[in-house]
Amino acid sequence: MTGEVNYSDLIPNNIDLGADRRLKRALESWHPKFMHWWKTYGPDEYQDKEVYLRTAVSVDKAGWAQFGHVKMPDYRWGIFLADNTQQDKRIGFGDHKGEKVWQDVPGEFRGPLRRLIVTQGDTEPASVEQQRILAATAPSLVDMRNLFQVNVEEARHLWAMVYLLMAHFGRDGREEAEDLLKRRSGDADKPRILGAFNEATPDWLSFFMFTYFTDRDGKYQLASLAESAFDPLARTCQFMLTEEAHHMYVGETGVARVIQKACEIMREHRTDDVRHYGAIDLPTLQKYVNFHFSVSTDLFGAEQSTNAANYFTQGLKGRYQESRIDDDHQLKDQPYRVIQFDAGQLVEREVAALTSINERLRDDYIADCQRGVDRWNKIIAEAGIDFVLTLPHRAFHRQIGIFSDLHVTPSGALIDAERWARECHQWLPGPSDHEYVKSLMQQVTEPGKFASWIAPPRLGINNQPLDFAYLKLAH
């Protein structure tokens, strides 16, 4: 890299990056490799176009969301920790409960902490890679802009994890930061760490489902890490959560607009056959819900986990909103009810709360997912249509945990492999569903216009009109 990075301009931050010469050199070495990755594996095309993006330049209200047109390679990927609002901050759970939080990594926890940060960091570039080609089929300029906003923020989250690795883990951290740019989503030889981040995202319905369900997993993982006794990690994740909320909003409102369009056509033409009019039917939407929900629930890991228990007792990763839970926050002798497979049946049993940390987080996640599904169903009900979207049973289509060897219907019935093979395309998108959805994916770039299968949003971005120049496409 020629010249020095101007940290105050290129990388807005609140951690005084320029004063740390070792970290400065490490980032100067990593930055051009990141830019090569971004231009090669980030959004395809449109890198030379000005996009109406939100940029965080500080953590206060005036600075965390500044809007303006910028070319994506010139985006200012900042590094921010949430403000430290407590003078005497204490660890809130585990064996170290009540002790002062750590500003440096304790030697005995270097390995597990690095693993947690790398796993979280690996999801960020993975989702950018998964979404790389979607601009070519964007249903509107509003949606294309939202895609790019999600992309640049996922890349900023990568910067946040790389900062932690380089600032606190020495040579090991620098090597891990390099590897974050070497793995590829879906690559047979160097795949991303978590399965959901190796799935294809070939169309916009998949994108909306991904940002609703899979980014919601990100919310719960970040919220758990935001409880960490390692304060730099906790405060980094607290700030990341402000941006993660936008990604879930894109997903929820995107699916809602698909539902709205289908319902409008059903009412106008008095038919369930909305495919005839270039929209996506509700039964197909249900199949996509089933797939993306089940893949995302796998991300929480096994129902009972000694690793999760160790992270908790060590103070590395808490539960969702740990301080609001009414217990001793150490879980030495406390039970928790989980669903297990026993004697050929799915039954609920009490197990040790400490080893079922993953399942507690999955329960919180499922309840949150259901709230959004309820809002989607309200759109359908208000249109007077007799159809209800549902979340499938947590044992449905699982690849990880005690249910991974079972065949379970969306309603929770155990079936044999033969029936599963015969009927699974009633519950999951099949080749014909994918082909139909793919056939609808035609790019729309006229300001204020939208594809046939999706309704316009109620509001533009940052109070701009729907026909605003969210992308400046002219050369």
C-alpha cells in the first residue's frame, strides 16, 4: 500500500486508531486486501455508481446515520464501540459475576474468545458474497439501494471484528483477519464456518427471507456477545446491533410487500392463482419461510452444549438481555425445559439450564420471529383472505442437534425417510418453485417503478420520495 491511511477521513472511529502504531500498521497491511475482496467478491457491478447510503461517523445521534451519495468503494467503514455509560462496570453472569469487566483478554480465555470473534466475523463477508449478484435483478432502485446498504454495513461489521482480532490477539489475530478474506461462501474447499452462510441467495425472495430470519440470528448472537465480560467485544456488538436492526427491517418489510402484492391481486381478480399475474403465491411464501427458518435455527447449535455452558461460566457470552432475566445468572442448579427425542417421540424434559444456553437463545429467537409472522398475517387477514403463514416446528428440516437424524413435518409429526422423500417438496421450495421465482427476477431501474411481484414501500428512505435518485445510474 502506498502512503499512509488517513484514519480521521477513511476510517471514522472512536478508539483513537491513529495513536496505536502497531494496530495502524496491521490495518494498513489488511486494508488493500479487504478492498481487493470487496471489488472482487462484493456487489457485482455498480461499484462506480453513487448510492444514497447511510454512514456512521460517530456513535451519537447526529453521527451514526449520515446520509449522502457515495460510491461503494469510497464508503467509510468505521470502527466504533458503544459509549461506556458505566463508570464501574461489572460482569453480570457466570463464575466471574460481580468482578470488573476486562479491558484486555485474560490469557486462559484467549482461545475461546478468539473463536467466538472469528465465527461472528466470518458471517459478515459471507453474507456479502451470498448477495453479490442480486443487483442485476433488483425489483426497484429503492430495493437495490437497501441491498447495498446491507452490504456495506456487513462489511463494516467485518472491520469491527478485525479490529478486535488485531488489537487484542497479536499475530494470531492478524492471521485470523487474513483468513476472513480467504474463505468463500459455498466454496467446496474453503467454505464459510457456519452452514447457513454457504447457502445460495439466488433471488430477492431469498434475500428478504435471509435478512428477516438469518440476520435475526445475528441479532441474538450479537446481543449475547454484548453481555461479554470482555468489554471491547461487548461495546463493539452493542453498536453493531443498531445497524443489524435495519437489515431485519429490510427483510420484514420486503416479505410484507410481497404478501401485499399477492393479496391485492387475489382480491382484484378473485383468484388464488396470482402466478398468472406475475406475483408470488402465499403457499410458495410458506415454503420459503419453512426453509429459511429451519436453516437459521440451526445457527444456534446443539440443544445441549458444553461449549455454550463454558462460554457462559467463563463470562464470555451471556444470554439475550441477561440483566433482565430473573435468576442468579450463574445457573449452577437451575433447570430449563427443552424438547428432546425419547422412545420414538418428541417430548419436553427438564435439563440443566447451564447446558441448554443455546436452546434458551433459540426460544427467544423463535418468539421474535413469530411476532413478525403475526404482522404478515395481519396483512393477509385485513385483505379478507383465508390463509395463515406459520413457523414450522423447531425439529423440522434440521441439520444440527438432536433432530438432525429425524424426519419431522412442519406441524411436528415424526415420519419415515420414504414419506419425507415423497412429500418434502410440499413443505420446502422445489425446483419448479425456484424456477418460477427466478423467472420473476427482472431488474427495474426507473425511479419510482417496481416489479410486478412486489408492492411499493409505504415510505421512502430518510423521508425521500419513492422516485428519488437512490442510485445515480447515468455515467
